[in-house]
Amino acid sequence: MKRALLLSALLLAAAGYVCLQTAPQSPDPATLMPSGALLYLEAPDFGRLLRDWDASQAKADWLASDDYQVFSRSNLLSKLSDVYKEYGTAAGFFPNIQSVSEIAGSDSALALYGLRDVEFLYVSRIADADLMKSQLWAVRDKFEQRQAGGAAFFQRTDPASRRTVAFAFARGHLFLATRADLLAQSLELLAGGAGASLASDRWYREAAAASQGKGDLRLAMNLDALVKTAAFRSYWVQRNGAALRRYWAGVADVKRSDGAITETRVLLNAPDPAEAARVAASAAAVPSLVALVPPEAGLYKAWSAGDPSAAAAEIVAKLIAPAAPRVRDWRSAPAAASPDGRVGSEGDLETRIDEQPLPADAGISDSVAAARSLADNSASRVLLLVQSSAPAEGTFVPVASAIVLAGAGEWDLDAVRNALSAAAGKLWTTSQLGAAWLRGTAGRHSVERLDGLGTLLFATRGRLLFLANDAGLLAATLDRVGTPAPAGPFTYAAGFRHSRERANYARIMAALDFAGFAGDPEDGQGLRGAAPPFFSGNIGSLSRVLSKIAEVRVTEREKEAETVQTVVYRLER
């Protein structure tokens, strides 16, 4: 009996092995996409991601937020809504979250070929029984039937908008496209055709090879072609197209785990020998500075400023006097003045005409020039910026700042005093009168403090120069001296502790909108019937929607021809 059971088990194991060897492998979705895509999105289990999002509290909170209310009125969403209606008319039904979930299978991918007209091809592995239940399959009788790659596909074009919807089901895969030629080429690739696929495109091939491994969601970007499109330049919210021109391709993989979401980005760029030398110098300094970030910090950033003037400007802006922003959108023509309008007002009687007006920067440029000597003494122009908000009684929320510079050697204390006196004295005093340095303490540390109404302190520890406008934050940073550096190397590091800063952030946003705000800043409700206040309503509500994100940490590593960025979103338990 035992021999019979053992023989049966061996036969079953052998049959299972043979079945695994002979079962057709699901093709890589990228091999089914025609060449020439701008963006490529892939998910091993798209259905699960969609179900998780639909059931999440974040989705419910966002749809009820002021941020979504403003977005729903935006020009971008208006144009996307028009496209949605045109494609819905062409398909014979308007898809919602349920109908999309019906065709959200596994091994899913979407390639975007045109931004302006939203031209895409979607491929997903889906069971026959699930497809038969879908709304898309139910309206197939309204479509014309065609052939490609030995498989039938369905096509329908709306005569008014000339939008096309085409779909097919072949070899366990659903194909859905907004162009019949894309669908036909994909079916030919499935049948083993010799056409060029996305997987053979150089930008995708090299980006995928450089990636750190697939996650729950992958986004591959043809940046060289993407930044040249007018639609991208118009609607890309970051407005950093010039910075993106440095890269020609990229891939981002998102992985979910218990308590965190990790995004790993790899951006490919042309090697630059001069940049490589600067990166090598900063890669060793940045991790050691990150070790100085205290628990009290709400935001921190360690990076190489490169240009000494940029480092000096950061010191002046954060510790002495922020420069007045001068931003103008040159896409809008200036308004013409009416010849019938009144010229001037009673307030002009207070304007002096016998003295030259103050310069636009009010002496900021002189302060930056004075602080530049500190940056010149920094070996790699590497800085650490630490900031923390501290609630106070009343309306204002003070923001403490500390900056740490890694010097080329020991710091000359007299040179530091002179540079800081010149930088601050021209803005805080007349002819630097009373700008003397006094001995003081910050916690258990001896520091030097500039006498005057403003607060400016500094201390040195070997090659490190600590500057701050708050004794408490300076003491907390000095307490970290000697802490082991985190694993590196990396050339940039930043972090934002959202849970710590949320309450103070809401107070600042409410103060900025005080003149037109008539509600509770915590619930984000403004004047009834009016547009939400921009800061406390629109921007503030986004912070409430993302309240589950406790902290965001970013690191960046520069290699010879690629930049690797890691973003970790730590979630509240």
C-alpha cells in the first residue's frame, strides 16, 4: 500500500513538472506594444491595485477635499473630460470604475503614444469568463469586425469626433486601443510578427536593464521625446522641462510593503566628466552630514550647491533675510492701461522724489557676496539644511533653520565672524554698528552669537561649521556630532516629517488666507458658495488627504550615466 501511494505521488509530481514545462508562458507585455511610445505603465496585478484604490480612505478623502474641487474646475480636467466623452461615444458606453475593474486583469500594461489626443494601447491577461461579463464585451455587436495577426478584432469610429475604439481578445489577453493600427500591430507581435516592439526600443531596453527590479507598478519614460511635446510642456505641473532635458530615458518602480511605499527611479543621462568629479566629492560628504539631522527636524536637505554663490545665497535666505521673489509668467501679455483711468492716488503724496529708491534686492546681493567666503572654504560646496517649525502664541509660527557646511580644513573663527558680520550687518544695522560677537550657549554647547535684534549663532567642530537662527535647533544638531553616517554613498538626501509639521502647516496656511477665510482652518471649509481659499483650502486639504503619510525620505545616487533616486513614504500605523 505504501509503495502504491509513493508511486502515485511520484507520478503526480512528474505530471506537474511536465505541465509546467509545456504550459505556454505569458509574454512580457512590453513585447506586445508597438515601438514609439512616450510612456509605458505596467502592473503585475492591475486589478488588485484598482480595487485597493477604490476601497481606500485616501480616495474618499480626496474626492471630498477642496483640492479635488479646484482640480475638477481646472482646464486640464475639462479637456480630459471632453476626450473621455468622445471616446465613450465611440465605444457605445461611458466606462466607470466598475467597468474598468472588469477588464483590469494581471500582467497589465498601458502604452501612451500621443499626449494631446490621449492615444494609447492597453494589454491585460484576463480569463475568458471575466471578459464575457464585462460591459465592453456586451457592446461588441456595435463594432465592425476586422482581422490582424490571425485574430479577429472589433473597431468602431465616431463620425462626429473621429475618435476610434478597437479591442480584441486573443490567447488569453485583452487588447484595447484608441487607434486601430496600434491594435493590429500588437496582434501581429502576439502572432510572432517581425515588427518593432517597445521592448526593442533603445530607450526602454536600457532603462529596464538599469532598473532595480519590477515593483507593483512600473512607469517607463521616453524623456527625450516626451519633453519635446507641446502638451507635456503645457501641463507638466513641475514646470522643470529644462532640468529634464538632461535625461533621455527613465524608469520608476513602486513597491508596497507593510508600513511603507518605496519608489525607485533610474534616470539615464549622457556622461559628463566634469560633473562626475563634483559628484565624487559630494558622495562622501552628504551621508556624514545627514547623520547630523536631529529628531526635532521637520525638514532636512543635504546636497552639493556646486556654485559658491548658490551656497552663499542659501545661507542668507534661510538665516539672515529671504530674498524678495520676483516671478513673472512671460506667457501672458501685459495688460494695457486705459487712457481714461485716474493716474496716481493720495498715497503717492508719501513717495519721495528727491532720493533714489532702494535697490530691488534691498542689499541682499551684498550680503550674498559677503557670505561667499564661507562657501569658498567648503571643500565640495556641500550643505545640510535643517528646519523645524515651533508653535507660538498668536498668529505667527516661527521656523527655525540651521545650516552645516563641511570645510576643506579647520575653520578660521575670525574669518567666519567677519563674513557673517558683513552679511548680516548690512541688513540689520547701519554701518554694522553694534554687530559684535558674544559668547553664549546652546544647550550644553558653547557657541557664538551676534549681538542685535536678530538671532544668528555659529559653532565649529573640526571641519564642520554650524550656523543657525535658533539656539534649540542648533543644540539638537550639535548633539548629533559623532553619530555614524547612514549607508551610502549618495549625492543628495532630503526628508519631510509630515506628521510632525501638519498642525503648524495648517496654521500657516490659515494665516495666509486670513483676509478671505471665514471657516475653521482644520476642516478647510471657506466662504459658502465661493471658491476654496488657495492655501488653507486647496493646498491645506491635500495635507489632510495625505495625513496617513508620516514621513517622506529621498536619496539620490549619481553614477557615470545614470541617476538613481529612492523615495520612501513611511505610513502611520
